[in-house]
Amino acid sequence: MSTIVTAPVRRRSPILPVTVSGSAVWGEQMEIRQLRYFAEVAAVGSFSGAAKRLSMAQPSLWRAVKTLESELGFPLFASSPRGVRLTRAGATMLARTHQLLELADGLTDLGRELKRGTDGLVVLGCASPQVPALIAPLIGELHRKHPGIHVALRNTEAIPDVLDVLSGAAELDFVTSPSTVDDDGVGRRLLAYAHVVVVTAKEHPWRRRRSVALEELAGVPVILAAPSTLSRQLIAQHLARTEMSLDVVFEADNLQTAIAMAAAGVGVAVVANHDDAAGARSRWPHLTNEGRSVSRPIWLYWLSERLVENPPAQRFIEVLGQVRESPASAV
């Protein structure tokens, strides 16, 4: 997912303390300050008027422009009865100068936004089924509050190794995981709960129940998610504690397929549903084992030292604390 960061252009901004290298023909260094002086003289039509607008001494302005002409190898101005006028080469140079100054001003503005944390890029790794349920609402709220911050998503395993992923070459700012990581250098925030639910056809007697016990699935045609998904791994963990096996009639690679098959009466779909951290519940009955919901918390993790250096990521955490969306589902 590519991201382009742009910033508004404002012509009048502080002079940048940078230089632009000259070409091989010039062999010199041209300062942004010199170009700004040149543009001001061209706009006013006289050195005296430009010096007043720039709040500087006229001789200093004159020397700066003459130095620029010397570096370029041609005159920018010619004398006129009312001051100075652009030469033909000067007029050509002015058009390019305006482009460069606009770029410099844009970089200055971008630097301010990056410092405030209201512009920049946040890179987040998550399992793709979590995007509609959990990540998209969060990104939407971030965009409404801070439209200059962009989020790039990277797909990860359902249960990634948090420390390896955060410190890896992908340079992720955040990663979601159901794993519990207890490390002083890692920050975390509860993002959601992944509850395994039982999706049925409308006329099925379980449809209006609040829960279905794991043992009730014995002998029932079951639709499961793919082996790599969190819901499948949660079910496998609970089945491993019993001698029970399931009659799997279909494996769905996404939630929509599982729901469609359940609605068609192929079987009951046993998949994960993400309830938000505020505790909102699913419209489908939860799967339970020994009276407890088959579930796992979903955490958002980050490296603490990296967060300190990343204001956009700090804004992301702030927005996370404010978002409370109704639950949506994911395999």
C-alpha cells in the first residue's frame, strides 16, 4: 500500500538554512536565500523597494544578487528608468526559481506538521480479516481528526511473533496479536475480544440463544474457517482438551462465505467475531467450553522507544482511546 504525503504551499515563510547544489556547469552552490532575494527584487522592480520589504540593507541585497549572477554566469537584471527589469535569461530563471521556492516552502510546512504529529505515516501490521471489523473504523476516525496522517497496512499471520515483527525489516509502528507479551520495552492497548460464535440459518433453534456449548457441536455439520485463522486455532486448542471431534463439512476462507453457507443450511459456521473493547456483544451466540466463552483478547502492540520518536503514532494511540464502534465480525 503506497502513501503519498503532501503539504500545502505558502509562498511567504522563513528562509531555509539549506543550499541547492549547482550544476556541473556552474560548479558552485546556490543558496535558497539568494533565490528568494532575486525573486523579491523581480517582484518589486527595484533593489531599494525589495530591501524595505525584506527588512535588510540595500547594499547587502545588491551584493547577494550580484553574487548569484556571478555564479550563474549571466545577468538577471538590466537597469531601467524606474529601477531594474529582468533580462530574458532572468525571466526564464525566475519561473524556475518560483518552483523551487514553492517546494522549499512546502518542505518547511511539512516539517512543522511532522513535528506536531499531525502529518506523517503510521505503519500497522494485522491479519487481513481484522481490517473491516477493527482497523477500518480506527483509520476512519484518525483521518477525520488528523487528515494529514496516513496509515499503511501490512498483512501478518493470525498470531504473529510480536517482538520479531516490530523489530523486523518492515519497520512496523504497530502490530495486532492475541498473544500476551510481557516486556518492559513493549507498549500495548486492548483493541478487541475475539469470541468464537456459532452462525446459523434463520430458522435454526440456536439462532436466538446467547451461547452454544462446545459439546453440542458433536454430530452437527460444521463450517470452519481456514486452518491459519485465529478462530480455527482457538477451536483446535479447546478440542485438544477433550476427546471430541467435529464433523467439518466446509472450510470458509472469509466470513461472508461462512455466513452464506450457514444460511443455505450446509451447516453451522463456527468462526471468530471481534467484539470491541467496550464490551458490545455479537448478534450470534457465543461458543462456550466448560461454561466459559471461547475467546482471546486482541492487543495492539508497539515498541515504547519508537513511539516517543513518532508523533503520528502517538496521535494514533490517542484516537484509539476515543473510538468505540459497534461490533463487526471477521473469520
